[in-house]
Amino acid sequence: MRLLDKNRLPHTDVLEVNADGAVQACYASVLALARDFNRTGTGVWVKRSSGLSLLLNEDENHLAQGSMDPFNPNRRFSNLDLLAEVPNPPYSHTQHAWAEAITVAELRYNRFSLYDARRLHQAYCDDRDTRRLTTDPAKGRLSTNSFFYGPAAGYG
């Protein structure tokens, strides 16, 4: 059996939706705590069909993340093999049939990156660094991630 880490897919970090479908404001941060993985970071993505990146309502969020989500029975592109579209080793791809990365915010020691977590985003790791990933904290990629949530807000 082959497993899929959902962080390999462009996603948002939406936790709450209010009664009119607006999603909760959320900001995510990444702070690099080591110097050895500068070819890694966070990719910011857009949907190819619409150019949308910042997803402010529930429908946009479901359509964007549901395009290829193998757990969504109503997904678009159900004819495509998700594991073929999301190559292994993970994290080095910047385009799929349904979306593409418009930028990668690379890690640099002590660099603080902040982005709106309602944007489609994904962990990025260059192929050369993917092979170096490990569960040993003395050798691995070290960063701290934080999430800051606010009230649900629409376009207004």
C-alpha cells in the first residue's frame, strides 16, 4: 500500500467557517532554526482554472482542495492517478494538473516568513534535500511553525 501525506498537496489551514460561508482568518509563520536546508520552504499555489490562491469562502476552499483530494468522492480530475500527479520523493514538485506554485519562500537561518494560511500552500523541498530528510533531530530540517487565527471574515 502507498500512503499519501496530505501536506504534499496544496492545501489551506482553514478551521472555521461562519454562517455565510466566510472562512476564519488565519496566518501561518515559519522560522528557520538551522542553516542546512535552504532549498526547502513553503510553496504558494494558485488554481489553474481560476488563478485563485487566497480562498475566502467555503465553496472556493472545497473546490480548490477537492480537486484531487483522494478522500473527496466528488473530486474533480477523478480520472487522474493522484500518486502519479504527486511524485515521489515528495515536496519537490511545483505543478499539478489542477494547480501550480507561483513562488517558494525558501528557508534561511533566522528568517521569519508569514503568509495568509487561507492561501493554497504546501511544504517544498528540493530533490537534493529530500534525500537528506531524517527523523533524527540532530541532522534534520529544523523550523518552528505557528498559526494565528482570527474571526471568520469574507471579502468585505
